[in-house]
Amino acid sequence: MGQPVLFDVKTGDSGDEAQRLEQKYAHRMREDLRMGSMVSYVGNRDVPLLRLYRYKEAFAFRFVEEWLARFGAGPEDTVFDPFCGMGTTLLAASCRGIPAVGTDRLPVAVFIARTLPLFFQVRPGELTRVFEHLRQIAPSAEPAPVAMDVAIMGVAFPAGTLLALRRWKAAIDGLDSPFREIFLLLFFSVLEACSYTSKDGQFLRLRRDKRPADLEEALTGKVREAETDVRWIRELGWDRAFLPFQVVLGDTRRLEDVPFERSPTVIITSPPYANRYDYTRTYSLELCFHFVRNFAELRELRHSLLRSHIEARLAPAEEAPHPAVRELVDFLRARGKALNNPRIPDMLTGYFVDMQKAIREWRRVLAPSARVAMVVDNVRFEGRMLPVDLILSEMAEEEGFVVEEIVVARYKGNSSQQMGRYGRVPVRESIVVWRKQE
């Protein structure tokens, strides 16, 4: 089950509060580096359905299977993922016949999660038949509208590819369900390959040296993959146990509108990390093709997400809800113009305010003795380490949870910029395990 972790809390690269937390939770921490291969999307490359779309922030299907088994979860339970992303937790639970509910604020993620169950309605060969129909009508279709006032859309594709994409989008929009949703998912899955862009870190980066894939060839390959998966899920027996799950486009900071049939007993999730990543930039192509009509709507969505990115806005009275965060925020503000980005203190403050709201909501909706397994990533700014795993755990204790353990899944190097200035210091990626008090 892993080895206890011995931490040197006198390294000098953390504030006093961070060192206090390291000492407080040292007896709860252990390494299980086998988990390192499960806390990233890489583990889904050989999983049917989940391999069709590269949602790079996801964790692996077998990570969910592992924690469902550890928690002894069965059909009498309800699994909740408050940051469900593409639906890995929901699919894994449902394929075991366990009821599952997910929420997410990013519309493209919710769309993908809602589409996964539709593959169980499709018979082998049907996707190929529909694809051949689309091939016939797409070249003459009226181009679908897209959010062209978003700057990336004007430079992401060769001109001919952009026109062809808009025609294919229009043809797909004319299909009936479930084929409309399934082919939209496959369409979204080839946008990056057919563009000059690359989902790289916190941005969708332009790479003018990249050779975009041919659209029809890329779609053909995806349809073949999907046909394979339609057969594969039946060979695995998923269709016999599968229980359709519920996905809500919503905000885990406010769960009043999530219609839980019964109180969740398990949470398996991973929130956005406090690392400046902006999902509305990473997935801007998908958003601009279907989910937003213009830049104003994209910006509104950006400001509605959990505040893990540098465009986070603070209300005048907001301050960080934990002393370790306040300690780092004060240190960073004192750096003034020397700080890499002056908005980082606001981001960190907003992030932990939002996570406190989320934890309170979980405490409210969860059943007594419910269990939580959540993947989180520590961060380092200006040479100072912030133990996100420990801060969130202490915040959870204050809201009525018991911290059972903190499992270190892997160690990651800090950013190249940080390494250049402060040296290479490993940063924990951990699984915090909590239990709601009765």
C-alpha cells in the first residue's frame, strides 16, 4: 500500500505555515508511486470511448476503478464527481452498475460526458453508414456559424480547412440523436490535429511549423476507432452492467440545482489546479465551433470558472481563507514588479475561496461517512512551495471531514522558469482521502 513519506520541512523554500502543515500531516502521508501512471490522461489511451477525445486534464479509468474498490463501492452507493470533465469517473462507476452524478462548468466537457453513454445505443456498422452519408452532403452544406471574433479562430487553420470544417459541422448538426452528438464528439476530437495549434500547458499554442492533418482522413480514422469501440464495449461486457449516469452543466460551488436522487456516498474527482491553466483557452476551438457565439460569451464563461487562472477576479472583501495561502500571497505581493505575473496573488486567493465553497457544498450534500478521493497538485511560485494537498485537507477538517490519508502519487519538476531561478525542486501530486464525519 506504499511507504510512509519522510519530509524535510526545514528546506527554507516554504513559509512557516506551510512547514507547520508538513509537520501536522506527516503521519498521514505515504507514497504510492504506482498511482503516478493513473493520475494522468495517458492511462486512457487504451480505454474504449475515453480514448476518442484527448481531454488532457483527465485521470485514468483504472484510477477510478482502484478507488471504487478501495472504498468498497457498490450499486447501493452513489458516486459524485464535482469536476467531472469528460466523465471518466462517471463511466467507470456506471460500467460497474453504480449510480453516478457529475457536474462541470465547462460546456465542452459536459457535452463529452453526456455523449459517452450514447455509444451504447449504436450497433456495429451504423457509424460507418452515417459517415458515408455525411461525406456526400458536407461539401455542399451551408457553412455553420462560428465565433470568428475570437482571435485564435482566424489563424488556427488553413483557409480551406476552416471552410471544410464549417461545412462538416453544418452537416453533422442536421443529424438526429444519437448520431448528431457522437459525430460532434468525433468532430471536436480532430480539430487540434487539423490545425496549427497544440494543447500545450496553460495555452492553446500556435505552431506554424506544424503540418495540419487532412480533415477527411482524420475523421475517417476517428470513425474507425469509434466502430472498434462500439464492438469493444460489448466484448468487455460493459453494456450488460452499464447504468446511465447524470451530468449537469453546473457549478460545484453551488449545488442547489443538482437533483441528487439520494445523497452521494463517494466522491472521486480532481479540481483544476492552481497553476494558471485557463480551460477556455485550451479548449477554445471546440468552444468557438459550438458552445459560444462570440468573444464576449467566451470571456463570460472564463470568468465563471473556478478561479485557477490569472484572469481571476476578486471581490473587494475577499481574502485567502487559510493562513498558509495568506502567507504566500503577502510574500508575492511584496515582490511587486519582480513577480512573474502580478495577478498570481489574486488567482491564489480566488482559488482557495472557491475551493472552500466547494468543500462546504460537498459537506452539505454528502451522506454520513461518505468518502472522498481527490487528486491535487502542489504549486511553487517565486521559489516558495504551497502545499495545496495539506491546505485543502485542513480546510476540509474545519468543514467537518476527517483526513484519513494523503497519498503521494508522483513528484513533478517545477517549471523551466522556476528551475532556472531556484533549481529543480520536486512538487507533489497527491490524492487526498477524506471521510465525512457522521
